[in-house]
Amino acid sequence: MTHWGWTARRVLQRLVCVAVVLGAPAAARAQGLPSGPISIGDGRMTIGGDVSAGFGSADPGFFNYTDYKHSALRLLRIDVSAALKAGDHLTLLGEIRTENFDTVEPYAFYARIRPWTNREFDIQVGRIPPTFGAFARRTYPADNPLIGYPLAYQYLTSLRPDSLPASADELLQRRGLGWLDRFSIGEPYKDHGVPLVSAFRWDTGLQVHAASRDQVVSATVSVTTGTLSNPLFIDDNSGRQWAGRLELRPLTGLIVGGSIARGPFVSDAAARAAVGDGHDGDFTQSAWGTDVEYSRDHYLIRFESIVSDWRLPIVQPPALELPLRAAPTSVEARYRIGPGLYAAGRVDHLGFSDAIGTSVTAPWDVPVTRVEVGSGFSIQHNLLLKVAYQHNSRDGGPLVRIEHQTAAQLLFWF
């Protein structure tokens, strides 16, 4: 897997270098590394960020491959964010990110408008935070007690918006090959498929958020380009995605959320190649999600379940049974053992609806199960070392079906 640009030796060397720098004695470290956000102009501008360096074992099964073509376990990520308060009603926010020093990406850039300073109501315009789901809001390493990601937000299915299967047989032939595949309609080159919800790209568009004064009830709606699985800066079809989320906090430590989203998934070029003009908006991704979080004393428990449906053109027999459905479920827990030390675990399963081929009926992609356990130790309040073990299993497909992985991650934030 040398195309990731990282050999095991190079990743380990850089992880050790970061550990040496960030793990230096506090007296020396205080001269060069901030312990909190940097404030400029009496607080009108604040700058923050995080650096995470991870090293994991090889991933021949591509279980942790992301839509930026990196392994989520073998990743050096640098984030720098800034917020400029331009008065009582307007704040400008932005973030740049680089992964494995490949490129510098504008991860976020948006304006937050608050028409009333005494109400919990704001409008956000630009490259905005995601509306759908619970984990999408806590993808930063400091918010993730483990190193890996839930399957719904990272694992690549075989579907692509720009390359389409002509029949159920063709789709079934590509089961489990989401890291690099292609179909006969649309773009002919090989590329990765999409996850159910991308955790590595934010949405672009308009978002409105409102909450009650006591924060017990909050709601968010948005209209953006692309879809959950394929967020875009410039849309490749004529439609827009609509998304909404309702969140309740009825008790201290309890959060209950529900999300919904729908938007055109297939690109204009692929749709025309399949069925000609006049089908704008027919081929969509729709998703529903529910999540619960409860924390008390030393423990935290999270649950999230999502159902995602895709509608693709029907071109030739055997026809696809639509919609194509994927349904992941994730349960996560964390327990604080003592000062600066915690243990955590997550169990994931991603299942798929059946496709009926000429000679076989099977899930349209290969079901996957993941179990990850790990621990974190705070070297100081903003310097964390994580270790994790991950067991992945895939029920079929041409690649590795069972994989054991270990990983370590050093994280600094300010």
C-alpha cells in the first residue's frame, strides 16, 4: 500500500519526533507550545488547532481507507482554525487542514450571523459544519476516545456518483472493492467509492440553527451541495441536499437526536450516460438517523443508527431492486479509570440490502463488523496518548476478510 505515501518506518519516525517534541518537560514546552487558544486584538480573533500523529499496522483489507485515500489509523493531521468577531452579529470562521502533508485543504470557511444577540438563533453560510448525525460533529481527535472511526462515517462502499453499474450482476461483482472500483456507465477510470456519511469533508451551503433558552430543545436545517456521502464545494448535478436535525436534552447528561437528509446523488454526466436527459433529481441519497448519548460520573455511553437509501438508474436486466439500502449501528462507551486515564470501546456493524442477480442473491455490498478497544492517557491537559486494538471482519468479498490492527496516536491541541 505504498500509494498512501507512507511506509511504516516513515510514520514511526515522525510519530517519535512529535512525541519527543510534545512530551518535553513542561518548563521547556511552555516557551513554544500554547496551552489554549491564541487571542488577538482583545479577543476579537482567536486561533486554535490540533496536531495528531498516528501509527497503525498495515491494512491490506482497506478497512480504514478514507475518501482522502489515507488510512485513518496511519495519519498525521494538522488543523488550524480561526474565528474573527466582526461585531455583535457577525463572526467569520475558517479552518485549514493537511493530512500526511499531501495538500492544504480549506476544511471550513463560513460566516455566522446572529440577528438577535439575546436569542439562540444563528445563520451560517459557506463551508459549514454538518447537520446530519452525531459523530459528524465530533470527528476531531480530541472528541474521539478511540483512533478509528465508526463504519458509517469512514468505510467505503462500492457506490460512486460518477460511475454506475448497468445491472445487479455488475454491482454484485464489485462487492467489497470500495477502495478502488469502476463500473461500465459514466467515468471509466478507477476511484474509491463513498461512505454513508463523509467524516472528512464538510458541507457547503446555508444552515439555520435555533434552540430554546434553556438549550433543552434545538433544531438545525440546511441546504447544501452534494450529499452526505459525497459533500461537494461545487455541485455536479442540478439539485441540492436538504438536511435537518432535532436534538433534545431532557435530563442532565442525556442527549437524544434525530436526523434526516435527502439530495441528488448521481452526477449529471453519469445520469445522461445511463438514461439520457430529463432525469435531474431522480437518483438520490436519502438517510435517516437516530442517536443517544448518556454520561454520568466516570462513564459515557453513545449509540447511533443510520439508514441510507440510494436510487440509481435501471439500465438492463437483471434490474437493481431499489432503493439500495445500507444500515449501520454503532455502540460506544468510555470509562475514566483515574486522573488522566480512560478505557474505551466501540462495536460497529454495517449491513446492506439484497441485490438479485442472474445466479445469486446477496447483499449489494459486503457486510462488515468492527470491534475497537483502547485507552488514553493525558500527559498534560492538552497532550493525549491513545493506543487501540481493532478487529475487522467482512462477510465475503475478494479481499482480506478478517484483520487485526493495532495503533497508537499522539494528540496535541490548543
